[in-house]
Amino acid sequence: MSYQQLTEGKRYQISLLISQGFSAADIARFINVHRSTLGREIKRNSLAQCYQPEVAETLTQKRRRQSIKYSIPTHVVVYVEWALSFDWSPEQISEVGKTVGYRVSHEWIYRHVAADKASGGQLFRHLRQGHKRYRRGKNGKCSPIPNRVSIDVRPSIVESRKRVGDWEADTVLGKQGTGVLVTLAERKSRLYLVQRVDSKHSDVVTQAIIDMLTPYKESVHTITFDNGGEFAGHEKIAKSLEAEMYFAHPYSSWERGLNENFNGLLRQYIPKGTDLRGVSDEYVRQVQTRINLRPRKCLGFKQPQKIFDELCQAA
């Protein structure tokens, strides 16, 4: 039975059934809620051991107004805006905040940024995708990706990182109109691949991904994308690499957190707003090599390139 919040109408039903002497199990069955839900409702919203629907509704609404969902403390808002000023992602802000007692969800942060932008604020400029996160496509809908397969049906082994060959894909933009960096991250070894292309057109990005992964074809089982239109050629990629393609939920960058993290490292060498026409392919390869030879704590301070090579040899 799925969870449902009790409505005011159901509270009147509860009151009537109690007055008629029905048991808690019968009442729960009659209004179609779990017995524990009913017990919690009566315990929280009764006064002097008497359940009255008007009082129950008033107490519920009062708790909702006082909930952190509706009222984020001022000092937490100050922390969020301070962290945004350092270009932290909402997910990073949320997770770090928990360690110091500042509990705020990344969804709330996105809503806060959107509200700030609507009132003329500039917080949105600190997001990696800037104002584009809140921009709608034609007719208010996102660009369609034909035959996309949701991450919801992706094999659980991908999440567990028990094998080599599960990749995350993304694109990193340079200065407007100067090119794109196509990036791939392998989940178990943390190997990171980067290639510069001239545009974000799906045909260009599709071919880049095929070119980048063909040398590792035997170690490509899945690729997980975001919902950008540049990945509309996923079926061609799947056929060429004989792998399965999946798509994260919209605005859920944490579902491809590894790739997002590596893109942040990439910005150390190729900052935001860089004119990619002045960035050579050789330099991009040097950056890729430097990142893959950087010891990672999650790998016992071993290098991603070494781990990937060892896993491929053992497979």
C-alpha cells in the first residue's frame, strides 16, 4: 500500500467511525490506509484523548508551516548562498551542510536559486549550467530523446561498482560557440576520457563517444547520460559498442556524480568561459593523462589508469 497523506475528509470519516465503535484495523481498512498511519494520526492529533477532525486538521497544518520544508533558518540560507559563491553544486552544499548541522536538500537549493533569479538575483550564474537549468524548450517541454531508457531499469551491478565497464557521459561547454568537451568516466576504476569537438550537435557528440570508447569496447557494458539533446544518438552508440544506454532523471546530476566530479577537476585546467578554439587536442590529452595519473583516495591512493589496466587484464 503506497503512502498517502490524510485529507480533511478522511479525518471526518475517522472521527465518525471512532464514535460508532469500530476498531482501528477496521477503520484503517475502510479509509484505505495502513493501520500504523491511523495510529500515528490519532496519537499526534488528539487533545485530552479525544480525536476531533477540526483540531486534527489545524494541528497538521501548523506542523507543516513550521516544518523545515517551509522555513529554512536564516543562517542556513546564508551558508547556502556563501557556498554557491564558490561555485559548489547544490548536492555538494547539501551534503557538506549535513556535517555541520545545516540540513537543506539540493531540491530546495535549486528552488531557492530559481526564485532568486525570478526576482533579478544572480545566484544562478554560479551553477555549472547557469540559467539553462531553468530554461524550457519549445511548448515548455524538454527536447525529446527517442527511445530513451530510464536509469530506473539499469542493472543493480552498475550501482554496486562490482565490475569494470560502466560509464557516465557528459559534455563541458567552452566559451559560447567555440566548442565542447565530451567527457566519459568509468565508475569502478575512475578512468576519465576527454575529447574536444567543434559543436554540441548530437551527430558530432555521438561519433566522439564511439571514437573514444572503441579502443575499450570489451570494457563497455553500459553508459549513463543526462537528458541533453546531444545524446539523442544513443541508439547508434549502443549498436556500435554493443552496450546498453540509460538516462538519468531530469535535473538529477547526482545520479552521474562521478562524471560531475571529474568535470570539476577538468575545470582546474580548462576554466569556465575558455575559448576552446585555442585549446589543442594535444593539451586535452595531457590534461586527461594528468587526471588519470592522480592518486585517488577512493582507490587506496592508486591511479585510475593503473586500476583500469589491471581490471581489464583480469577480465
